[in-house]
Amino acid sequence: MRFDVITLFPELFAPFLAAGVTRRAYETQLVNVRLWDLRGHAEGNYRRVDDRPFGGGPGMVMMASPLLRCLQAIRTERADAAPVVLFSPIGPRLDHAGVERWSASAGAVLVCGRYEGVDQRFIDQYVDMQISLGDFVLSGGEVAAMALLDAVARLQPGVLNDEGSHQADSFNPALDGLLDCPHYTRPEEWEGHKVPAELMSGHHAQIERWRRERRLEITARHRPDLIAAARAAGHLSQADEAFLAKPE
């Protein structure tokens, strides 16, 4: 798959693409990331990409023409109709299901907005979808693009050391969409706190039941909406329901 990233700050991506376990996806081009410096598609001596908003107000707005020229250059090189994605507060929130869809796709063109936003005419004519990370505002779309790329990369075969690692992540369908359970490592006792006895038992069924109950407990406490979704999908067993019915 290939992701073309339109950005004013391509240098922000250099350490991200070269560090951590997900770098394998980028180095092998399982996830092929191409960075496009928007200023390279601006005109004039100053390579201007933004201007004052009509109607007044604070800040600047990214101009439509440099964005279109950059998009046209990408289209020429890609020779496909990859969707154009803008990271924006008005888009639906990115979730695990969305990441799974992207991980099985041919990629996209990611537009990283800056300043007060992007000229609406470019959005109306050329943006296919908008994505949000949550109800907060970032200085630009670069962090959001990195979040999407990282989430997609770790789902690719051979990227993680353990092929099944991501299946034990929060929100994964393999966990019925629940939050993950707590994890422990050496030493067995730390500052007077011991590792739960179930994890030290060596009894696999007992360990799995403990983990399942902790997932149910944590999800019910922090994200009851995920419990409701799992229940509606028929993912909760009688044992799960009996555990959830117990007083805290």
C-alpha cells in the first residue's frame, strides 16, 4: 500500500519513519510512505501557501491552488484514484475498525492541514473523506497522519515480533472489542505488591479466565459502551454475564 502525505513539514516524519518496530513496514515498503513538501508546489519568490481569511479573523488559511498542484503531481505519479483524506475535527473518529480497513487498502493521499484550516473550495472538490483523532485541536495534521500510519503499519504481516501481538490489543475483534487486561513482568514482588497468583499458576485455562475477567472489569468501568456493543453482537458468554452481574 502507498500513502502520499502532503505537508509543510516533511522533516517531522524522518525520525518517525526510522524508529521503533514499525520502521520495518516503511523500510520494506509494506507501507510505502511518500512525503510531498507543499511549498514545492507554491508559486512566487516566497513560495506562499497561505493567505488571510476573507471576512477577517485571526490566523491564516491554506490556499487551494498549491494543494491542487501537489495533488495533481501525486495523481500523475500514482496513476490511480486513491482517496484524498483530510485530518479535521469534523470527520468521524478513527477507530480500530477504520484502521483495519486502511490496513487492507491500497492507501490514500493524506492532507495535513495547518493554520486556521484549508480553503473550503479545495475540500469540497477534492477531499473524499475527513478523519478526526478526537475532540481536540492539533497544530497540524502531521501528528494525526503519523497516528494513522503507525496503526496501519503494526497490522502488516512481519512487522511485529509476535505475529499475534496485535490480536491481544484493546478494541481488537479477537478480544470481542474489549479493552486489554493488565500486564506484569519481573520481579514477582515489587514494593510490596505481588503479581496476581493466577498468572503464576501455570494453569492456562485459569490464566485465560483471569485475563477475560479483568478485560470485562476494566471495560465495564471505563468504557461501558464497549460492553454494550459486545453484548449486542452476542460476544458475551453466560460466564461473562455472570461475572458482570457480581457486585463490585
